[in-house]
Amino acid sequence: MNAGPHGAAPDDQALIERFADSLWLHDGLSHNTLYAYRKDLELFAAWLARQRPPVALQSAGEAHIQGYFGAQHAGTRPSTANRRLTVFKRFFRWLLREGLRSDDPTARVLAARQGLRIPKSMSEAQVDALLAAPDTGTPLGLRDKAMLELMYASGLRVSELVALKTHQLRMAEAVVHISGKGGKERLVPFGAVAQQWLQRYAQQARAAILGGQLSEDFFVTARGQGMGRAMFWVLVKKYAQQAQITQPLSPHTLRHAFATHLLNHGADLRAVQMLLGHSDISTTTIYTHVARERLKQLHARHHPRG
């Protein structure tokens, strides 16, 4: 194998490709995300190769990682450095799981301090408009309606939603069984409204879309396959446009709305953490800031001394 496009040695490049393949297979990361991961690791590997003596990527230690960030990220935004640190942490933890290392050199490397990045969320009225956009008089529209209702009702990740298999849904109990990141399993309730639309889709639309084909995927396309994340994102944008929602959205907009609206209505933070499948409650805590900002806006708008 030749050197990588950013100067990584052939052995390092091969290891990076193995890591990227693992992410694609197990986490379903997009092409753009995998490209960014490869580039970050290739640049680090090329920097290691220029050291005296040269260091293989697999053998990099904590001092090398600290040195790289000190040399290459001085003056850059904390968010940029932290994004790359996240990539390195995932890579070295993967090496640990694969038995290719016995330690994690990123374990004590701390993220740079940065301002809080609050996820974008929609108001409840905007969610209602988005969920009302699909034409439920058609099989595809009924499928899309069921997908949007389930995502908002359960807070599933997009990757979990589009990969859903029929056996994961316990329709009578209105719960879905999810194997999330890192193989962590959870049961997520989705409520009566989503249950109604899921049942309608299963009974009235799914077979019509499949046209006699067989599939284990619950949400299917006319090709008899599950829907990809990119296709779901196209649908979200289409229905947002129909609903005249002009604010920037992301594929996880409904997941963010799920968490924010639960907290707005008094849900316990630990319960939201479990429903979202976050391993660390600090990841969930960011939604409390969204809810708090919403309360401040309501106070300013409606209180006589706001």
C-alpha cells in the first residue's frame, strides 16, 4: 500500500482504513464523517512520521498527542481541537478493544475549554407542523408520517430509526428495543399517538411499498430495502419546507426536540438520559440549557417586567 493522501505511512494508512471500516459497519457513519476521521488520523500519523525517531500511529503515547495538539492547534478554535481529540479517543479505544494496544494514551488528555454548543431544537408548534406535512393518503406518505412520529415520540438516533427491524417493535406494549452505541441495549416507549401511526403503516402501507418483496426492515423503500440516513434527511428537509419551517435543521432535529420538550414539561434528567441512550449524563445535561433558554424567552415575552 502506498502512503496515504496526507502523508501517513503505509502501515498507518492500513490501520486507519481498518478503523474506518469498523465505524462504517458498526456505527453506520456517513461518508463525509468517515472522510473527516481518516483525514484527522492521517495528518496525525504524518506528523508522527516526521518526529525523530519516527513513531508509528499505533505506538503513539500521551506525550505525542499532547505535543501534536500543542504544535498544530495553537490559535485554533477549541471546538476544532476537541473534534480531533474525539476522533483520537475513538481510535485508541478501538485499538484497545481489538487487542492492538494495552493502554489508552488519550485517557488523561483533557478537552479544551469552549463555549456551550446548544443543539438546535424546534418549538412544539413547529414539530406539530412538521409531523402534519406528509400525505397520509399515500403509502409512502404514511411511512414518512410513521417515521417522524416515532422519532419525535422516542428520541431515537437517525441511525437507529432507519435500521429498525420488525422484531424490535413491541407494538402492543408501545415500546421499541434498541441496540445502541457500544452495544448498549435499551427499551424505549413511544406512546399512543406514534403507536397508532406505526400500526396504520404496518397494516396499510408497508406491504404496498414492498410489492411482494420480503424484508426484515420495518421502514422500507420500493426496492425492498431499508431507508438510508441520507434519504431520511432529504425527507425531513422536504417536509420542513412544506411546513414553512425556515430555521436551520439537522437530521437529529426531532431527537433534540424530544429531549428538550420532555425537560420543558418537567421530565427527570436521568430518565431523559436513559431514553436517549447517553452513557454519560453530561451529554444529556446540555438539553437543560435549551429548556432554560426557552423558559427565559417565555418569561421575557409574557411577564409584565420581563
